Amino acid sequence: MKINLTRDKLYTTTEIAKIFGVRLKTVRNWIADGKLGAIKVGHIYRIPEGELREFMRRGSYDEIELS
């Protein structure tokens, strides 16, 4: 997936954990396993909204509303 940094909202790993109701380590594992695309900025990750939507499309998370 092509990332458009000027249009995509960037989520933190903490925000993703809250959205899915999982632990931060789970989100980090999804990133490490290549299940959730992320951009590494320094030593932290940011997840573009497009990557989050693609992750949701592939999984069973369609019922989650993004604001």
C-alpha cells in the first residue's frame, strides 16, 4: 500500500491498542510480524490510517469506527 503522509492520519501504537482493546505489546507484535504496516520515526512507530484500514479489512475489525 502506498502511504500518503500529507493525507493519512498517523496513529500511535497506544492509540491502536486503545482502538482494538489490546495491549501495547500486541500492537508491536503485529508490526514486527508484518501484519500492521507502520512507519518508524526515530525509535517510535506511527501507523498511517490507510494501513490501519487495510489491517481492518483483512481481519475481523470492520465494526470499529475511526474518528
